[in-house]
Amino acid sequence: MDIHLENLERRGQASPVVHSWQPRSKARGPGQPAVVWLGSRAKVLCRTVYLSVDPFLRCRFNASTGVDYTQPYALGEPIASAGIGEVLQVGDAVRGLAPGDLVVEPFDSFPWQSVAVLEAAKVQRVPPLLALLLPPSALLGACGQTGLTAWCGLETVGGGRPNGSDVVAVSGAAGAVGSLVGQLCKRRGAAVVGVCGSEAKVDFLQELGFDRALNRHSADLRADLRAALLSVPQADRALGTSRSPQPADITLYWDNVGGAVSDLVIQCMAPRSELLLCGQISTYDAEGDYPPPLPAESAAVVERRRIRRERYTVVKYKHRFAPALAELCALELRAEETVYDGLDAAPAAFIDMMGGGNTGKAVVRCSELPPPVARAAALRAWLPPALRGRLARSFVTPEALGVGPEGRGAKGCGCWVGTDDDEPQAFALRSVALMRDSVWWMTRCEEFKSW
């Protein structure tokens, strides 16, 4: 649909045409052109650069999402997700943003339009020099909502777990969240078994360091899972009467998909183990409450073995975002992306992702980065990875983010997000004054090439 943009400042410029993707009822037929207004003094007008494509968006096409933290899409209104854009115009009441700045909306309010109007309180400024350390699209993935989901979810397990005594199973393991969860668990010493959707993804998980990777389309996934659990180091501690190794029990299951895969994994879980319910992509087409009830057989296993099945939602852990981002930006995790080019590709990207066609994080690249960010991104390829890691560990800390022990922010941070009570909370890297000079001369010192 084409939407005509109205410039409220009336500078006499021709109104550009804005392309928009909107949910549409079959009975309504084609829509009519609409007008996008800046409208409020507290809003910003942005050119869309990147859009995030995430499984939970499927729930927003239902009459009810089944949850309280995101609402269904309205017919005739733009589809929206997390996104990154370049500021074109700011309202009179907006402070800290100017045309040319890059901003990120980290959750679900960036419209699928070539030009969009956003509430200033829902976006965070991205310092141009951030592109020296990581791709800006990572703010939608490993250093954004996706990474926060993985990191904060594992923190909810508590007790210093997962650790070397744990066997972790991850469904949807080659996706955006699952691939990060597996890497974080391996860093903590756990054995990790991943379930994915193709042989190519099996190879990908093995490259990430998963102990075992299984194709859910296997002719006998049950036998494959048993063989995987027999081969992990923890199996040596589970000796039967014949003194031969028995399959290790799964002590932590990160569930991204639900359905038949989860029913099978639950049968292999240890008494008093943990089941983190992060997503149920196999059931998102169905209306009703989230999460859906377990089948009777799986529910009986959960009850009999006293498995703690906890519904996990990252938005409940905003107080942990700052330390999580500080660690995620400093870790050398492999954050794979599947990039779809052009706003016109967004619907196909969403369908492909829901069908498992992506590896890692799915993003749509709608336009080019602003020149200052693009120049910093070009320099990043010149910086040795070890140097980028040192810089991240030096500059990306909770203190640099301007937050206290509880994650609360303070005005003056270069990047912060407004919470429900409008108290700002740090979200991403702020541009530290020292960084501007330090990074600049570091990129020119030959001695850093060997780092």
C-alpha cells in the first residue's frame, strides 16, 4: 500500500510516497491511501534501515495474542516489529535526537514502512562509533532483544546453572535465540543437544560447538535423541545394573517450538529439572491462551517428575538489560544472520522464517546506513576481532551505560529507553567521550594488528 507523507513543518517540499505493509481482511479488499502525520511534538520521523522478523509476531495476526505484553495488529494499520531507522525529522519536544541519527526500536513498534513515525520515548540513539564494534543490525539480534532473551532466560535458572553437571536440550536451536542459548550454555560448561530443521543446520550447530545436533525430520528422532544422550560426558555417570552407560537425563530444556519435539524431549528429562518455555512456534497458528496446555502424557511426566515448567518472557527482566548487554557485546559469540533485501521482501521473509528457512536472526535490510555509521562499519572490518573484544570489554559496562545495581538509568545517557513510568533505563551502548579519540588512533596503530 502507498501512503502519502504530510510534512507538518510545511517546508514546501513535495510529499514522498511511503510504502507500507498492513494486515488486511480478505473481505475488505484493497485499502485506500492514508496520510502519515508527525502529529505529536514528542515523535520522530525515520527512514527505515532494518526490520526485525520474529516468530512471536505471528501471534499478533490472531484475534488475541494470548498474552498481555503485545497486542494484535489492527486491520489497515501497519505491521510493526523491532527496527532500526535514520532520523529525518524530530518533534519540538524531543531532546537528544537530530536528523541523521540512527535509532533502534527494540521490541515491536517500528512500522513496516519505508518512512515511519515513532514515539521518541520508544527509541534509543545508536552512537555512530558503535559500528566499529558490531554490525548495527546486531541491536536487533545478539545485542538486542534476541540476545537479551537468551541471556536473561538462563539467568532465571539460578543457582549458578547451567554448569558442567547439566545436560541442556534446545529446540529451534539454529534460530536466533536457540543458537545463542546453546553457545552461552557451552561457555558455562554444560553439554548441549540441539534440535533443528535440516542437515545444513545440523552442520551449523556443530560449528557453534553443540555436543550433538539432531534433525527433527529424522526418520527416528526418538532413537537419535537417545543416542545423543548416550554420547555426552554426563552419560558416564549414569551406570545401569550392567555397568554400561545409560542415556543422560536432560536437566534443562529451552523450548522454542513446543509440539511433538517438546513432547519427546520431556520424556527424557530428569526429576526436578527445568523447562524454560520461551516460544511455541508450532502452535502460533491456533487461537487461545499462551502457552497451550500440554498433552496428557507429557503433563503426567511433568507432574510425576516435578519438572518446573516456567513460561519465560524477556520483558519482565528490564532491570537486567544493562548487565546483560554489557556481557553480550563483550562476548565473542557467533551471531548468524539471514538478511532479506528490500521492504518488498518483508512478507516473504516472515513466511520463510516461520517455515524454518532462516539460520540465526532474520532481518530485512530496507535501505543504506547513514554515512557516519556506514564509515564506522567499513572500519570495523579492518579492526582485528581481538581488539574489538578488548574495546567492548573496556567501554561496554553497566557503569558506562549509566546504570546502578538495579539497572535503572539516568538522564544524560546517550541511549536509553523509557519504561512504563517514563523513568529512563539504559538499553544499548552510549557514546563515551573517551572512545571517540581512543578508537580513532587505535585503528591507525600497527601494533594492534596482531591482537
